[in-house]
Amino acid sequence: MVLKKSTKKVSRKKSVKKTVVKVKAPELKIPEPESPQVESKISVEPVQALTASFVTPSVTPQPESVNNSRLVVDERVLPDSNLPTEYVEGILDIANEGSGLLRPAFAQSDKDVYISASQIRRFNLRVGDKIGGQARRPKENERYWGLLKVELVNGDPVEELKDRPDYDNLVVIYPDAQIKLATGKEPLTTRVIDLIAPIGFGQRGLVVSPPKAGKTWLIKDIIAGIAKNYSEAPSHKSPTHHSYGDGASTETQGPKGAVPLEASKKRSGVHLMAVLIGERPEEVTDISRHMKGVTEGHGEVAASNFDEAPYDQTRVGELALERAKRLVEKGKNVVLLLDSITRMARAYNLALPTSGRTLTGGFDPVALFPAKKFFGAARKIENAGSLTIIGTCLVDTGSRMDDLIYEEFKGTGNMELHLVRKLAERRVFPAIDVSRSGTRQEELLYAKDTIQKIVTLRRGLETFSDDERTETLLERLKKTETNEEFLDNLKTV
């Protein structure tokens, strides 16, 4: 049985070998590519005609009133087809990345203009510089206009921009020249301030006021008095180029880069600025129109309403302060009215990260530093310009936080003006507390003969009660035309 099994296997193998057939693969012939004659079959005339329609289009000009940057091509509007430029101005605000934005109104808006970091480094621009130049419209996927060329920096041509002094390195002295606010018989507010709490160039003044005591009217009277007595000439019509001490003698030059004293005396104009933080919108409009009217458009208003974000409120104030510093570095006298320090400190309390420490009323002590830095920037520069800051501080509001802010700022100023709610309720304006108001080192602001008369006035007012003191002074002032006439009559008292 074994032999039969093996023979069957062999026979199977042989049968398999016989069925194998060798198949030879056929040769595949790949056709060669034909010569590129297809391109010649395509007509180029439509493409040339399409290109010609964009190179030399049938342009339909817009009316003269419309900007030339918008052209109509074949019934389609092509913006920025020839990259037109327009002259723009704004205050420089530099971001952390090095680039910046020109803000026409200090606050963020859709009219901001982008400026590259290379231009900022090339011209050594600083935060607060007022830049003017040619800008183009935003392209696709762009949000802001783009500044192409810097032409003016703080009113001077960029070619004449030289090394500028650093504001923090300038020599600070006591205010030694008075800013006279009185403009005539009325308003009595400015006359009382000149007699009781005089303001000097570089003064750091604090107006302490309860609600509804006439604080806004006081600010408007100060603005009107300075604008009339120290009118500012327009810088764009008659620009004044300063040598920053290059051509001055060593006896009068002072700090490196500062404008000599003789040059600052010839420049009698004062640049007015109003910084409104957390104010009501109607008050912002009122003060803005008042500033524009009395200064003929030369004054500046940086405002932030109370309904805006705390960071936006603080940034508006910081940018306005840097703008004032750049003008002082140039040798100008700047007067900045801040309304109010209390609301600025409250905004910093919400905008800054918490430190974990809390004072009375839920106030973080870290928020005091930037507000004090703002108020402490006021100073009189030796042989140069000055920055005068008059800030308002709210009291008797029922808030313990406001009382804390006042206590922290009480000793930082060198001039204080107190308003009284009782006088305002009796319709006695200006409601100034004569006994509590005053100026440090006031003998530097008055002439020698005037100081003796001021001392006589103070002694005479102290003989009256608190309720009668201010009313008596106002009644006497109404009988005279000027403060000089009023002081001369004190000799017979």
C-alpha cells in the first residue's frame, strides 16, 4: 500500500509540469510627446486686451469734491490705485513692540495713524511728540492709515530736530514768576486767587472742593484769565526754531539742551491744556468749547468720560502729560488743569493689578504711585520753561476712599485753594475759604512792596468770622477796578 501511494504523488507532479505555460509579456510602446504646438493654437489677443484694460483703463474721474484716491475703472471703484497721501497730525503713543500710533484726540479712535518702529528709532521720537507728515489710506486687511513720511515734530521741521534734553534730568527750582489771572474788575474769582493763593510758573496747585461748590466755574475762569493775559501765537504759521542752547553763552545756558532764560522771557505765550478724567460728557463738551473759544483753537483738551474703561482713562492722562513734557523740553511754559486727581486715582485702582494690600475704603496703595507721579511732574526749570499743574481733589463726598486720596495728596502740592460748600449754598461765588488757602514761598512771586500789603490784608481778614471773611473781601473788591487799586486803599485801613 505504501508503494501505490508514492506512485500517485509522482504522477501528480508530472501532470503539473505539463500544464505550465510560459507567457511572454508584450512590449509596450509609449508614445513620444508631441511638439509644443498647442501653445501656438491659443490666441493671445484676449489676454493682451485684458492686460491693456488694466494698464491703460478708461478711467472715469470723480468729482473734485471726492478724494482722488478713489478711481472708477469700468464701473468699479479701485481704492488706493495710485497710493495718494494726505497730511495728518497726531500725538505719538508708542506700544511695547516699538511701533506706535498717532492719536489726533489723545484717546483711541478710528482716525489713528500707524507709524513704524524704524521711523521712531531714526528720528529719536518720544511718547507725546506731536507728529505731522504724509500718510496713505489703509490697504486690505489693514486697520489704520500708514505714515509714510515724518515732516514736523512738535511744530519744527524734522531736519532741524537736534538732541533734546531729558525732562527728568532738568534742574528744578521754586516758582519765581507769577501767572497773573485777573483781567479786569470781573470775574472776582481770578482776582481773589491772585491775592490769596497766587499761581507761579511751575506751580503744583491743589484745588480742594466738595461737590457743587463751583469747581467747574473756577477752572473755566482760570483758563480764560491765562488765555487773555498770555495768548499763544500759532506755531504752524510762524514757527520758532530753537537752538536748544547751542548758541547761548555759558552764563545763561543752564542745563544741557535747555532754552536760555532770555529766549523764554521773549516767549510770553502759555500753552493751555485741560485733562478731564472720569468726567460727565456734558462737562467735557462745555470745557472743550470754552477752551477753543478763549484760546482761538490753540489749547488742547484730553478727555475721558466716566463710562469708559479704567485703562483708557489712565492712558489719556499719561499721554497728555507726556505731551506737556515734550513742550517743556522745547522751552515752553505749559499750564495743565487736571480734573480730577481723585477720579484718576480711582481709575488706577481698577486698572492696575492688585498687590494684595488694601487701605481704607478698598483702595490699593499701588494705585497712589502713578497718580502722584502725574501730579509731581509739575516743576519750574532753571533758565528754561515750566510745567504748571492745577489739579482738583474731591472731599466730603461720603466716600472714605476719596478722603484717603485727599490725605495722601495734601502735602504734595505747593499751593492749595479750598472751596466751601456753605458759601456755595448761600450763593456766594467764588466760594473760597480765604484762611485755609495759600501758596508756599509766595514772597518769590510778589514784589517787595506788594508783600507788605498782602500781609496787611491777611491780618485784616482774620478779624472777621469764618462766615463773613470771604463775603467781606468780595464786597471790597467790587468797589475797585483792579487789585492794585484795592491794595493801595489798604494803607488807609
